[in-house]
Amino acid sequence: MNTVARTMAELGLAGRKTRRRRGLTRPGRRAAAPDLVRRDFSADAPDQVWAGDMTEIVTSEGKL
């Protein structure tokens, strides 16, 4: 048994388990949105193709 585990056991402490993240895209839940640009994000002029990304940052107060 290593030193950290032994000391934690003596003090009655336990490690915090992290929750496993589930993927956001689950097959069969609902139909996927159509891929209108067919994964080609190049454009000949401005304002022809718009692309975005949804990033969630988990904080102690919730998601941002």
C-alpha cells in the first residue's frame, strides 16, 4: 500500500470519483441534422458558409 493511500485511510478520507462524460450524439435518439455544406467549409466569398461550435465549460456553479 502506498503512503498516500495509507494516510488517507488513517484519516478516514476517500478519493473523489469523477463522473464519466457521455457523448452528446447518441444514435437512435433523434434524426441527425442534414449536412448542407457536406463538410466543405471553404467559400469563394464572405457570408456564403457559416460554421460554429458548441463548447461547454463545466464550473462549480454550472455549465457556461
